[in-house]
Amino acid sequence: MLSVGLTGGIGAGKSEVSRLLVEHGAVLIDADRIAREVVAPGTPGLAAVVDAFGPDVLAGDGSLDRPKLGSIVFADPDKLAVLNSIVHPLVGARSRELEESAAEDAVVVHDVPLLAENGLAPLYDLVIVVDVAPETQLDRLVRLRGMTEEDARARMAAQATREKRREIADVVIDNDVPLEELRERVDQVWDDLVRRARSA
């Protein structure tokens, strides 16, 4: 089994790269999706978040109001650290369960947005960074996700710098390119991952 960490700044197109890798046969463990699962209604994770931030972070249906919580934590590093201390251990435990259930020769791709920020690179056999210029990130967040420029810049500022992400990369995938070029680059990376998995 080859354990791969996949990361990139918000708006870099990491989900597109992970989708292409899954098309090739990768087993995807999506930290964002798991992060939503561990704070679903009725979970100990959600109870801990409400204890820390108060009932105002709940939506009318009892689920977590993610935009509301986001506006609180992304403006305050201390509050973000509190949230991470609740969610990250839960995500880590669930990710390990999923990896242990994968086939012996699998390429397991962990989609981890905050891999660089949390010093997680040593946990993986290989780290792939999806890289774009900050201007591209900002444009995608405002144009495609409907964020205000202020919110987009705050989200970007809360993450590692582009340079810090590139420092931990074993493989960099440039996503400032048309989709067809991105697909060709992912094809090349996949062939390399399969070779590594077979020799692991």
C-alpha cells in the first residue's frame, strides 16, 4: 500500500485532482468529508463544538452552521486552534480506520487541506501539492464559490503560504493550466504512484 497525502490551498483545485486520481483507481480518504461526518448531529464531536463555541453555531435543524462557525474561527487564530483540537483527532482516527480497510496494493490518497499547517507530511509515503498562483485562488473563490474578496483573503491567510506547501511536496501538480493539461499531468503522476505501490 502507498499512502499519499494530497494538499493545496483553498481554491487550488485539489478536489479535481483527487477526482482524477479516483478515476484511475485510487482509494480516496477525504478529510473534509470526514470532518463533516464527525460533527454531524448527535455526534460527540458536535457536542464538543457547541460546548466550546456556544449554541449560536447550530442551524435551525440542529446541524452545525458551518458558515457561522467559519466566520468566527477564521478571524481568530486562538478559536481556530480550539476547533482544530476537537475535530482533528476525530478525523485522524476515522482516516486510519479507512486506510486499514484498503487492499494491500492500493494507492490510498488522503485529501488533507491543512496538511502543511499541521505538520502532517511525515505521516505519508509521499506528498502531492496542487499548486496555483494566489491570484488564481482569489479569483476562483470569489467567482466560483461566491465569497466576498475579504472572506476569500481571510481564508487564504489562515492557511500555509504557497512556499511552505511547496517545501513539503514530493510531487507538485500545477493547476494554473487547462483541464486537459491537468489530466495529462495526473496521468503521469498516477503511473509513478502505481510503480511505487508495487515496490513498497
